Amino acid sequence: MTESHTKPSGMTALDVDVALFLAAQAAYAWAHRHREIDNSARPLAALSTGAAYVNRLRVDRGLPIIPVGELPTLFETPILEWLPGIDEDFSLLDEGAPTPACHDLHSSGGSGVIGRLEQSAMPKIMDSVRLTSDPQSVYVETRRFLIEHAIARSRDAFELAIRLKVPFADLYQPVAEKAQMQRRGSGPVCFPCPRCSWPMAINRKAKSVSCSRSTSCWNAGSRFRLVDGSTELQEAGGLAAPTPVSSDGMVALREGLWRYTVLPGIEELQLLDELLKIESVQARLWPDLDAYDLHVSRDQLQWRVDVKDHATPHRIATQCLKKQAVEPMFLVVPDARVSQVTYLNRVVPMDQNYTFMTCSDFVRLVRGDTR
Ligand SMILES: [Zn+2]
């Protein structure tokens, strides 16, 4: 056999990214096919589009074509088994329901509802911050508040909206029905995720409560069992069960802000804490009104850092390939995503000016560990 049968021809990280995104759209549409009363053709259209792009990659690698009808079964198996160019072992569906990675990919399109919400809130916050006497401090304070208040008392959330002169509804909303349950003898309660504090989704049929839309929270162990006839939760993933919170007088951050500000923000603040433990290190969050995430310095050395907490590395690769960094930029990923570093090093040429590493490796670098 000659090499040309197995060697990929012109496929790029972008092609893999598009195929993965469309496969996730197809899996998502398939999982929700029973809801499509008015438009039953949509899941099938999504399946055939997904299949077309997946098969384009497969043909390029000399692999057999997957019939459209077989895709729903494959969605339940690790993606690296059928989507070439992907090194990760998550699946898109789990017993018919979208996995956190599938949710993540599905909402990452930018054109979806979540993307639009985010795009409406953040520029308004930024416009308002620019009018203050100290925009940088107000920006850092506001962003920290959002990251630390995925669930908030209505009073505090209103105060923030008034201070920022941003419509309240662009920032917060009532706790979702699906995240609430009735407690006997009192009003409804919800369960803030122990990692991100956004109210977790309740699945009454499966008797489970989890931060099912966030891969990072899910992997960190934010999964619990409902106890019959009670509002107490039992630990099921490793994190201690949160105490139920009365949802009266509480509001939850809009999904876009939670997804694009809180989830990466948790990693950013954690990294900042670790760095500040190192002697003579100085670190600033979101310098120049969010030009990047962290500016770190120690003696004469300086680092510019962006923290990337994505389910898969393909979108990061696409962004890096599209735009060369003007100054050297460190892109760091959570430790659990170490496999993404290997992938990014392989597909993004060094002259794009990015260095990829895990958060722990970056802390070691700043500390000066030579190991
Ligand atoms: Zn969470």
C-alpha cells in the first residue's frame, strides 16, 4: 500500500473544527427530535449535514463512509473512534441526552441564542465602564462580581445593573423552572453548583441533579442524586453536595454570561491565586480592558496569558491560525485538558507566536522550576 492512501491531503484544523461542530449540532438535534413538532425534518437535515462533513474527513484519511442512519449510534461512542483528527475520548450523547461536551460545542457557534445574548450584554457593560473615572478598576470589579455571583440575591443584582446602567434582564433572570423543586412546607428551592454556583439542572426522571451544561463542572464531580421525598442531595461525582437554597429573592446569571464569563473566569481566578503565592510575582487581571486575561511579571520577566477552557482545542487552533499574536502570548488550558496542548503544538506553527501549556506547567515556569 502506498503512503497516499493513509496520508491526509488538504484537511486543516478548520475542517476538523467544522466537522466536529456540525456533528455536535446533529447530535443535539437528534437528542431533541421529539420536540420538533412543527419541523420534524430538522433533525434529519442536521444529521445529513453532519454526516457529509464527517465523511469528507474520513474519505480524506482513507476510511470508509458512515451511513447517515448509523450516526445516532456513533454519537454514544467516543468521538476519536469515528471522527478522524480528534484525539479526545468524549462522546456527544449519553443514553440519548447531550453530554456536557455536546452542549459546549452546540453553544459555541456564536450565531446561536447564547452567543447573541453574550454579545448584547458584554458590549453594554464595556460602554458603561468606559464612562467611569477609572474604567480598568471598574471593569475588573464588575467581571469579578459576575464570576463570583452566577447566582445572586436579586437586590445585589439590581444594584449592579443600576450602577452599570445596563438593563437588568441583560444580566440576570429568574432561576429556571427546571432548576427548581418544591420543598415541603416552604417555597421552591434550587441547588447552586459547588464549582460555578449556577443553579444546577434537575432531572426528575433520572433522579439526578448536575451542572450538566459545563464539561469542567461535570468532570470536577458536580453530579448528585436526588433522595426520594427530600430536597437533600447525595454526592455522586466527588464534590460535596450543596445545601438547597430558597429560590425566592434569588436570580441566576444569563446563560451567555455564565458560559463565556463565569466558566473561564473560574480558571482565570484560580490561576491568579496560584501565581500570587509565588514570591515577588505581580499579576494583573484583564489588562487594557480585557486585551488578554493576565499580565504576569516576576523581576525582569513578563508573560501575557490567555486562559482557554474549551471542550475541544479545535476552535482555539482556528483562532491562533487566523491571527498571529503581536507579542508572545501564553495560552494555558486547565490541567485536565493536557491532551489539548499536544494537539495545539502540532497544528499551530511556532511563528504564530503562541506557547501552549497547562495551568500547572505555567505556574512552574513562573516559579522557575526546571523540572
Ligand atoms: Zn457548575
